[in-house]
Amino acid sequence: MTATVLIALEEHYAWNPASDDNVVAQWLLSNNKAGYDRLYDRGPLRLEQMDAAGIDFQILSLFDPGVQAMTDTALAVDYARRANDNLAETVREYPRRFGGFATLATQDPAAAAAELERAVTELGLVGALINGHVHGRYLDDPAYELLFEVAQDLNAPIYLHPTTPHPAVMDAWLAPYARDGLHLASWGFAVETGTHVLRLIYSGLFDKFPRLQMIIGHLGELLPYTAYRTDRYYGLGGDGVKRIEKLPSDYLRRNFHITTSGNFDPKAFACALDVMGSDRLMFSVDYPMDDSLTGAEFLAQYPMDERTRRMVASENAARLFGDRIPEL
């Protein structure tokens, strides 16, 4: 393996009670006990996998959907706080191996903003990971502006992670093929998250908060591939008034980083690197759903200059998170 420092930042764990009855966790328990054990572990099993792949540091996040599927908002807020306290204990135990993204109960936008501030300033977490919409409510809702204002003021990145598509989309597009997983990672996750990103861009969020930084996985949720046409046809079909100051892809390159999580395809990586630039790509695995060694070998073997490899492997992450992660 390469000696290049590796920082991985879409790396998941499960925690009860928030992960009780999680569908994927229950499937793993019945079909892949080793995967289930890795999902719940934040110690020896995870470190063993990291060491085998040469991964120096993981930024941990609570497994989708975290607390965001809960219908009891007060309980979701309580679980988010407890989950973050619990994660902070792991970070304190392994400060040179683990960082953490806060869990937020986006059912209550004001509580989510307050918890992000607490998690970053008091617990030392690096930012937050949000699992897409919450009960059909997207983050372009003006009620979330306080959350984004806090994130910008703290220089705390927000990772926008996929979740199951909106129920109306499920019914109209995906339900007939749910048994084939069309709504999940093969297609639905990318379309859902890519559309969510464009909603945020089209809403003018990044004109209001130009220093806000967000992260998306899986080599950009199809957005680098479609950037040309997104720009070309932005504004078509309405009154002709363009309501944002730049082209959509300008915000994608200025306000987003993308990771390699679970998408170790050389052709997709080439597209992402060309569209986003070497300073906007970061290494990730999507552990334990994907294999750490596979991800690390992909990055080590992809034909690129060593400076770019170092940037993707760790330097971009170190620049983005600053002193919230250790110097490795």
C-alpha cells in the first residue's frame, strides 16, 4: 500500500437506540454478521480494517437515517444530543484515529442549529452529516437558514448524505422496482441527493452564505457528469429571470467538495476530477458498506500525479477541517 496519508470521511457506525430496527442493520445481522459487527464497532474491528488499508483517520457519522426518520420530534432532538455526546467519547478515546460528524434532528430546524453549534464548539466534532430530506421537507426550506448561518460562521462543513427518495418520487418512479433496489444506491440515492443539491443552489442559499461548505459523496451524485447541461439550461422554462448570481456549476465548485465514497470507478473519477478540480475531491470509503482496502487500492492505483493523489488522499480534507482534525 502507498505511504500517503489517508483521511476517510463518509464512514458510518450504528448506535442504539437511534439505530434500533434499522432495516440495513437488521439485514446485516441476518446475512452478514461480520458487516453487522463492523457497523456497531468503534474500536478494534474498525481499526483493524483501517490499518489493513493504510487509512490513518476516519470521520465517523451515525448510520442513515440516524434520527431523521423519527416522527417524535422531541425524542429525535434528545437522541441527536445523546448520540453526539456518545460519539465525542469515541473521539476523545481515539483522538488521532477518529473525528466525528454531528447528528442533527432536522425535524426541528432551530434545535438542529443549536445542536450543531454545541457539537462543534463544546464537543469538538468537525461539522454535521444530514441524511437528505426529513419527512419530505428539504433543506432549501427557509426555516433552515439559521442552521446554514451557524455552519458558515463556525466554518463547519455539512455532509449531505443520501436517504430514501421522497415518497411521491418513490410512488411515481421507483416503487415497481423497489425489490430490485432501484430506489437505493444503484440509482435512487444519487438522483435524490443530486436533486437536493440543485434545489439548494437554485434557492440562492450560496449567495446568502457564500462561505458555506458542503460535501457530497459517491463522486458527486451524478452532478459532475451533468454539469454542462445543468448550466446550459438553467433558467429555461420559467419567466426567464435567473435568480442566482452564478451558474449552477460555479456553486458546485465553490461550495461543495465531493468524495470517492463507494464509487471506485476510474471513468467516473476522471470526470469528477476534470469538472471539480483536484482541490475539491476527497477520499472516502463508505465503510462498512464498502471495503476499505478496495477504496485505498483504487486511490493508490489511479494514474495521476503524486501531488494530486496527496490532495485527494488527505490534504484537501486537512485544509477543509483545519485544526478540528489532528496533523497526521
